Amino acid sequence: MLFNQKIIHFVSTLHNYFTLEVLETQYKKLLEKLEKIEYLDDLIEIHKQFVDAVIDQSLLNQENSSLYKKILEIFELIFRFKTSQV
């Protein structure tokens, strides 16, 4: 039960980070920038910046590839643990 609670805590913390710290923060910044847009090129650039920031902070860029791989390994272990509990 303790290990199960640790798994739930890890997954919840990671989910909260991606939702609150990455997506919500970047979305607020995007909305602020959208109010100042004059040209279509500005919109394209702002969207590109938004996508790049989300990718960087979501650990999906090249710089964070080792951390991303470790997280995938952790999820694989979690999945194996959970399927063995059934």
C-alpha cells in the first residue's frame, strides 16, 4: 500500500507540474501576447514561441532527453507493478 501511495504521489505531482506549471503558465502568457497582435506573422511567431516553451518545460526537448527517458522507465516500472497487482 505504501508503494502504491508513492506511485500515486509521483504521478500526481508530475501531472500537476505539466498542467499548472507548464501549460497553464504558458497559456496565460500566450493570451497576454495575443492581445497585442497586429499581423498574421506575429500570431505565427507567438504560437511558435508557445509550442517551443511547452516542449522545453515538458522535458521533450533534446537537452532533457535523458531525464525524459528516465521518466519513461519509471512509468514502465509503474505499469509492470500495477499489472502484477491485478
